[in-house]
Amino acid sequence: MLVCHNGWATDILLLSGIRSKLIGRSEDSFARLYRHKLPDGRVFTEFVQGRANVKSGLLIFVAFKDEQGNVVKESLWKESSMKSEV
């Protein structure tokens, strides 16, 4: 199993000073999901946007929601990008 973030989300996760906390697993128990507190105080929570079976196993596409539960649009995978990863 491989968990993937899009380029924007990956850049966010590479910021220094991020604090991440495991909050559980996805409903199918495959992916570990995290809450990330950014240096500027924003908090993003991961959710599974999509899944794909590939030769090497399961590919999980993860995006973020903000503290109010709104999807962070920049973190979403485009359908075409998910298909190209498969």
C-alpha cells in the first residue's frame, strides 16, 4: 500500500515546524490518517479521496480538510492525475 498526496500537499508536509499526529485509520483500515498543525496555526486533517489497485498493491490518494471540515481545494487530486498515477 502506498499513500500519496498531490504536489501542493506534499510541499505543505515538507514545511519545517509541522506537527503531525496519527488520528486513526481510514474506514477500510488500510491508510493511517494524520492531523497536521502548520507553523502558522492552521490545522489540516487527512481523508481518503480515492483508491486504485495497482500491480504493486493499493494506492491511496489523500487530501486535506480544514478545522471546519471544509475540503482544502488545493490538496485535491485531479481525476486525470489519479489516473496517470495508476
